[in-house]
Amino acid sequence: MAQKSTIYKVELSVSDMDRHYYETHKLTVAKHPSETDERLMVRLIAFALNANEQLELTKGLSTDDEPDIWQKSLSDELELWIALGLPSEKIIRQSCSKAHKVIIYCYGGRTAEVWWDKIKNSTTRFDNLSVVNLSEQDTDALAKLANRSMKIQVNIQDGEVMVSLDESMIYITPVTLKEAGS
């Protein structure tokens, strides 16, 4: 018998001084049975870093042809495709052909570094692709905060991210490996 997703209720308050975006999002997040707490929290941080009224969490792991997060225009065009982890070159190519902008949030420490070294040369042709690495130390700390009902405050300033949940506070420094347009 297949396991069911676990539902998380998240109130995500984003104060992004870099983009002048200040909003609270009430999210219902389905955590796939094979998804780790680390990946769930990376998904929420990726959402916060790109927060927008049209940004949506998708079915994620349970669907191969959808990203983890996307933003569609009012005419249903894919404006932003956000993927997590270490996608293959084929997936990156397909994503870049479907959306105006693609962002990959990779994580996993040494594994992510090896992945990037292997594929970075083949990504130079994609002007609409950005790749951002989250350190293993940061994502491990985030994973420890995961619970089924969360009120998360995310403050973003000068590229630095402060995440606070209950009495815990974590500072994250996303590292851009590839910027769209370069």
C-alpha cells in the first residue's frame, strides 16, 4: 500500500529588503513520503527567496514534468521554474525551454559540488538559468526546525537570509554559482 503525503501548515512571513517585498503566505505543503525534512525546508526557503503573489508550490516529487515551485503569468505562461536538488542535464535543458527563467537550488555539500563541476560547462548556453547552492551546514540546521505546523519569519537583506522559527534563528548564505544572463 502506498504511503500518503504528510501535510504541513506553514505561515511564511517574508521581509525581502533587497526586492522590497513584504508579505505573509499561508501555505499547505504536502511532503511526499520520500521527501526529507531538509528538502521540505529548502523548498520553503526557495519559495521565500522568490516570493510573489503568483508563486505556487507544485506537486513536486510526485510529478516528473513539473518543478518544485513555479510562477505562471495570467496567460498561463511559465515565467519562473524553480527546481531543487541535482537535476540532470536533460532536465535542465527541458526546464530552460519551458520557462522564461529557471532557478536551481542545489544542496548536499560535496555531492552538490561534484554535480556542479560535472555539468557547469554544459549550462553556459542557457541564458535564463541561475544556479544557487545552499551549504550542507545551513540545510542541516533548517531540517532540524521542520514540524507540521510552522510560523516562519524570513528576512532577506544584501543576499543574506535570516530564518526564525519559534526560539530558533538560522543565518543562511546562498551562493550563486551561475547567474541568469551570464
